[in-house]
Amino acid sequence: MANYGIKISKAGYDIVTTGIANQIFNSEKNCIKLATVGTSTATSLAAAGSTTNQVAHGLGFAPGFMIWFEIDNDGDWYFQYTSTVDYIGCGGSSDSTNLDIAFYNNDSSTHTIVAYYAIFADRGS
């Protein structure tokens, strides 16, 4: 049965004929679920310094996550270790209780780094 479940389209689009790009929800597709989103800040991180902040998630398993960050409120976002900014960064790891967000500053100046994170509620396979 190819046509089943719940489907919701964007305003102005006919759910019967529109493609997936104009659907808000389609129960036929497996959508990743968010457990929580938030921010964590390393304020005035010293030159050649590092720190780790813990975010309790309480899921009972090590969830997937994404982290992106901003340096000194400059309006530019960078993504974990794939950033072109190699002197400042942040990344993370998770276990059954916490998301650990590691900040590092290999620059010669003090910086404030704000990490934005999304923790996924799906256990994976």
C-alpha cells in the first residue's frame, strides 16, 4: 500500500500532488526526532586554553548530536571540527547521561565561544 498514513503540506500546496519538499510532515518517511536543543558558553576562554561543559540529557543511552559554534558574537557560525577556523573550536561526545562539549582556543587572544547543540532522541541501530 503506497498511499497511507498522515501527510501535511505547506499552505497553498495540494498534499495529493505536491512533492516531499513542500510537505511539513509525512508519516511514510522516518523523521529524526529532537530530544533537546540549547546553547553552552565558554566565556573568556584564555589563550591556549580549553574547557569542557556538560549538558545533562537524561536519555539513558548515548544519543547522536550536532554542535555548531560562534566566536565572540561575530554572527558567523562554524561546524564542529570541520571548520575553516583551525585555532578555535568545539566538539563533543555523549554517554548515557551527558553531552560533553569541549571548547579549545589555540589563538593568542581570549575569546568567548557559544556552542549551539541539538541532541537527537533516536537510539539508532
